[in-house]
Amino acid sequence: MCRLSIVIPALNDAAALSRALPLLQPVRRAGHEIVLVDGGSRDGTPEIAGGLVDAVLSAPRGRAYQMNAGAAIAGGDVLLFLHADTRLPDDVAERVCAAMCSPQVVWGRFDVRLSGRQWWARMIEVAMNLRSRVTGIATGDQAIFVRRGVFSHLGGFPELPLMEDIALSRRLKRVAWPACLRARVTTSSRRWERQGWFKTVLLMWRLRLAFALGVAPAKLVHAYYPQQQDESGRRSC
């Protein structure tokens, strides 16, 4: 048996959460918990959560800060970090707990599916899942889960303005290879649709390469959010 704590960082995500949180209620009824961490929303995000989560708290804006704050008060022995625009499979708790039955498994992630129906969405998601499976690196869109004790021992997410998921994956990979679940989470493809899929893929490759070469995330964040950084608050690549 294991108990999940689903930690959701949010910033002006009222619309997405009004659709997502009702779908997570069976998970709560099964004894798991949901923690929402708001980064200073102005659209009523905390109020939308209402009785649909077990705890709502505020933290400095930035996914790393928010997820660390949520993990600090979480009561579950397994933490699952979920983006507001990502949908989990209905049997998420069963799948995570089954993976965690093995003491060798300390963390993992799901395969991802993009919400768009275009041909390029299928191509991108296949590449994302294959890359993650080969490298052992996961992104926040893949709903990273980890034993709480291991997460605490490693100091949580590095408090970076960007690439915090990549940085944590690197730390976790030194402890153990991730459980790469083939069940899929569905995440929004709006960034690719808005900015163009080819341009977005090139940008993400460039940013990941720069990060691997030691460029500070504080410099990269301006390229990832050239104009809407203050409004979106999204911190993943």
C-alpha cells in the first residue's frame, strides 16, 4: 500500500483547474491527497480549488518554489507533481503504487500524449517518450513521481526559474533509473500550436543544450518566455 500526494503548482490556472480537479476526486476518495500551491494568481485560482483539494497554500512564483512548498506539507509517502494542464490516467494511483511495490524503484514518470490531433503532435510525443526512456530524464509534463524520503534527502527541486525538472531528474538518476510507465498522461499542446511546432521544438532543443553546457537558467528563461513570462508563470521545457 502507498499513499499519493499530488502536488499541483498553479498560476492563473482557474480555467484549467475547473476542468482538471473534478476528474481527480476519485483519487481523493481512495485516500490519496491533492495539494494546490498558488504562485500569486489574479484569476481566482485558489477559490476554484474550493473543496476539491486537501490543502491550498501560497508560495513565491515559480514551479520549483511552489512544488517544494507543497511537498513540505504533503502527507503521502509518494509525491506526484502535476501541471495544471496535464490530465492523469484514471488508474494513476494503482499504476504508481504498483511500480513502487519494488524497493528498487524510487521514482518514475508517465509517457506523455499531446492534446492536439495534428500529425506533428504524434511525432513529437513519440520523440519525447523515447528520449526520456533512453536518457532517464523526465520533464514536468510527464507527471514525475518520487518517494518522499528520497525527494527530501536530495533537497527537493533545485530552485531554478527554468529546467528544475531536468535538474531533479539528473539527481534522481544518480540514485536509480526511473520507472518509465507506458500509461499516458495528456498535456496541452497549445504552446506548439501557438508558436509553431517546428520553431518550438528547435527552441526547446537549443535551451536544453545550453543548459547541459552550463548556461544559467536565469538567462534561458527570457528566451522561453520572451514576452509573456510574467503572465504565464510556466516553468518547464
